[in-house]
Amino acid sequence: MANQSELLPRESLLWIFAAQFAALLPQFALLPLWIVCAWAFAVYWRLEVFRGRRDLPGRAVKLLVVALTVGGLALSYGRWFALEPMVALLAVSFTLKNLELVSRRDAFLSLLLAYFVAATLFVYEQTIPYALYGTICVVVITAALAAQLGHFSARPRRALGLSLRLLAQAVPLMLLLFIVMPRLGPLWAVPQNKSGASTGVSDSMTPGDFTRLSKSDKPVLRIAFDGPVPAPEQRYWRGLVYSDFDGRRWSQGFGVDPREGGVVRWSGREQSLPEVGPRYRYRVIQESTNNPWLFAMARPISDTRGVGETSDDRIIKRGPVYSRFAYEVRSWPRETLTDVRELDDFQHRRNLQLPRGGNPRTRAWADEFRASGLDAEEISARVLKFFNRSFTYTLKPPALGVDSIDEFLFGSQQGFCEHFAGSYVFTMRAAGVPARVVAGYQGGEWVDQEEYLLVREYDAHAWAEIWIAGRGWQRVDPTAAVSPERIRDGLQNAAAEEFMADSLLPLHRIGILNRLRLEWDMVNYRWYQAVVSFDSDKQQNLLKKLLGEVSPLRLAAFIAVPVALALIGILLWLWFSGRGRRLPPASRLYQKFCRRMARAGIARRPGEAPRDFARRVRVEKPALAPMVELITAAFEKAAYGEDPAAQKQLRRLLRQWSPGANFMFLKTVGAGRIATGE
């Protein structure tokens, strides 16, 4: 049983529950419903114990509850070594700790868990709203710790005030550690949720997929260039290549994805690329997709750790992109390169593959091209001319049946980018030309203030590539033949009437709101550049700017000087704040007198009135009594009677007297003056 002094103050109980609620609130949407209900029930039970209506559960009940919660976690997640079950385990720890929340030690452990749960917020997101909410959580949890000191400390104003003062004192040290602490990799790896839904461009494409993406304005890529910026017609951000077609669905095919044995070069390309010439250098910040593929222009190379290049001119990450990820890229436009390799037999067959049957009209049309002896470029020009003459670009294409290519080319003739790219590649393959579909994003909105390109979900795009002997893979965009403004000006201008027509609040149509949305994205961009992506390279560059040369001695001085100044500032603040409000002059003079008496061996007791103090001096130190009575009388007249002359007399007496010189003082002032109090 805990000592009475160690028992949990009742007034602080609500603070503990408030801290738990603040830390768990963002997790409620991610945790199983039974954990949320269990936590709420545990809080209710503990409040009933506080009111005297119930008793704390016994050991047998606690063991049963632990067994049930462990079983519930096993059934809910099916595994232990992953992020979600570990966060859930912390939440369950909250719940179980509430059943034995008795002493200050129990409260300390519970609030320590709250700090950890609040920190798990940043595993999922590192955005500004999450950072602000995380700060609020820390303030509330620290206030809950302060509330454990006793009755008066649990008052909201006092607890929050102490919490804010403590955290304000910690801010300089936090900033210093943020700058100088080495950026180390994690000491352990916690697997993320691999079953979470992927976002953005998928690993397969069917009619209507990209149409659905056009309804979202969620940011996907932010691209900053070091040097020239490509023209809008060159901004093709490739992420996937579809080579297999089953009659309706385009996919990568087996052996392309590295998770299925695809070949990836993690240490750069084997073939040499020119060091000079028309190339692009840029930094991409990609939002989470739960997929490994990244987006870049053709012929990309990345020196970012964990990023590799594939044989079909793509780059991928070693693991899925579970959170915002930044990577550096260099790209060479294909027309500047001369290292064209022949298409091997396997790739030739793969990029001519078609289902055995289906779409007979398209096959017959392609056979006419093959029989006429046209080369690949001439066939492509004929198909694009057909698109340009008869087709309509729309965000609301009609549904297609089994022979989707025939129905689109010779029936509806209305479609989105995936319709044009898929039907073009089918026709080229049927005509004997190796071709493939490429998926990614095209275009983007240029942000002048920060000089970066903002690519949103509705910029998702599909285009085609055909193999031309001696030149290799060449990009062909059938959509450009139908709607060139889509490539030049973006989807918003190409489909102005249909664009985001189903949105409840079409921000793009309201100038002020659209501007605010762009400003908010710029704030997020600065936040990520300055805080979230502050890696070891940026740290070294900053330290070189501040110190000139990063040496152990300079680094130690850089740490020691701010810490010393901070400690001196804290000491000065404590000194002046501890002195309280400034006392009236008469009271300050009397305190000076009391300090002298304490040095003489008789100290004034706390709460002792001046007249009572004088009487005690007469009993304990009769030799000092006349002087004490004179000073006490002068103080009472100055403090309570507001007599300026008495205040001057009090100051003069203290200037002339000290307990050790009491005899000389009496001889100087004279017995008559002491008796009259002049």
C-alpha cells in the first residue's frame, strides 16, 4: 500500500485523463473500435472509484483483462512486429494502467506513455497541423505532470502556466539539439502497414481509372529545378510501364516489379551518360503512395540512397513510400543520347503481346497498315491523324463493353487519356510495331514565389511509347493529337466545363480560395524543406555556414556558449521572478532592518508583526530594545500613516545604526529623541 504522501491527488485525476485523451484522439480513427471503447470504460470505472461507488479490480480481474486485450490485439492485427499493433499496445497500456491508478508513480508511468503515444503521430504524418497538435499534446501532458504536485497545482491556470514556462525554457535547447545532433538512421526498423490502400497511379490500368483520379486535387509531387525548367510539353513524370494486355486491363507483367524479381540497378547505370549537354537536375518531394515507384522524366538517374533505376527508364524506391519522400534526379532527354541498344527477343515479344481474340475491327485496320509496307513512324502518324479528325476528349466517357478497343475507336470515340493510350498501343502492336503504355503525371502548376512545380492528382496521365529501330523508345502522346491544350495548359483548361464539376466546393473557380490553397501549399513546402527534410547533408551545410569549419573544438564552443547563456538567463529570471512584486519603500527599509537583526542573532519569525517583534527583542536583547522601538515607531508612521518625514527618519536611522554599534548610536541620538520619536 502506498504511503499517504505518495497517493495520487484526487484533483489531478482529470488531468491524467485529459492528457490520455489528447494523445489518443488522432489514433481513434486508426485503432480498432474495441480499444477506444475499452479506454472509455476504464476511465468511467476509475471515476466511479473516485466517487466511492466502486472498488478497484482485484488481481484476478486484472489478469483476465490482460488476457482478453492480448487476444484482442492478436485477432485484430494478426502480427506483433508492425507499427499499428505497437501503437495499439501503447493505447491498451493506457487502458490497463487506469485500472490501478492509485499513486503518483502510477500517474508518472501513465503520462510517460502519453509522451510516447504523442510522438507516434509523426510516424504517420509530419505536416504542420500534426506538429501543432503534437505541441498541444506535450503542453497538456506536462500540465498533467505539474498537477501531481498537490491541490493548488491542479488548477488549470497554474498547471498550464507551469507547463508553458517549462517548455519555453526548453525551446532554446531543443533548437540547439535540432541543429547539432547527428542525423542517425533508426536503430531498429518497424514494418509499416503493407495492407493499407495505395493512392495515385496504380500498377494496372483499365478504362476509367485515370478519369477517377481527375476528380482529386490532392498534391502528389513538388519539383524544384537546379537549372533550366522543361517546357510544359516536356513535363512527363513517368512512374509505371504497362506491357501486358488481357483484353481490358493493362499491367506491368510478371518480372517487372522488383517485388516479383524485377531487375533494379541500385548503384547507377552501367552505361555511361554524357556529363554535359541538355539535361535536367531537380529535387522531387513525393507524397505517400504505399507503393515503391517514384516519378521522373525519361532517362533518370538518382544518387539518393535506396533509389534505383530499372531497364525501362524508371526509378523506384527500395521500399514502399509510406510517408513524404524526397529524392534527387538527373534526366537526359532521349534525343540527346546515342547509346541505343537493340531490343532483345524477350522484350520484342512482350511489347507485341496481344490476346488471342477480341477487337476484330481494330486488328483488321492494323493489318491494312502492315500490308501497305508503312514503317513505324508512318503508321503512328496515320493513327494520330485518325484521332485528331474524329475524337472528343472528355472526363465523362461512356462505358465500354467486352471489345473495348473496337467500341472506342469505331463507336463512342469519346474518352480520356487511358482510352487514347490503350487503343493506340493496341493498334500499333496489331500492326507489328512494339509499343507500350506509360503511366504517371503530366504538367503541373508552377509556383513563382517558391519556384517549384506542383503536380496534383488530377494531372495523372497515360501516354505511349513505340520502338523505332536506331532511335529506341520514343514517346507518343495520342491525347495531344485530340486535345493539345491538355498537354500545353493542363487539364483545368482543357476540360474547363467538366473539371472538378462534382466538387462540393470548387476552389479552382473561386480566385481567393484558390490563392489561399496555393499559399498553404507553399507554407507546407517551406516546412518540409526547413524541418522535415533537414538531413545530415543540410545539417553539415548549415554548420559550415555558421562555423566556417566543422571541428570538434568549434562545435563544442557552439554548443557550450548558448547553453551557458541560457543558464545565466534562467538564473536571472529566477532571481528577479522570485523577488515577487516590488515592495513599498518603507517595507523595503524595514526588511533591511530585519536582515541586520538576524545577523545579530535574533530573527523575525514568519508572520510576526513589527510591534510583536519589538516586544520579543526587549525580552531577549534588552540592550537593543530602545533602538528597535524607535525604528518600529518610524516604520509604522511611514507604512501605515503614509508620513514622508517618518520614512526619511527611518532611512536616516538605518544608515547610522547597526546592532554592533548600538552604544554609539544611543549616545548620538540621545535619550530625549528616542523618547519623543523625533
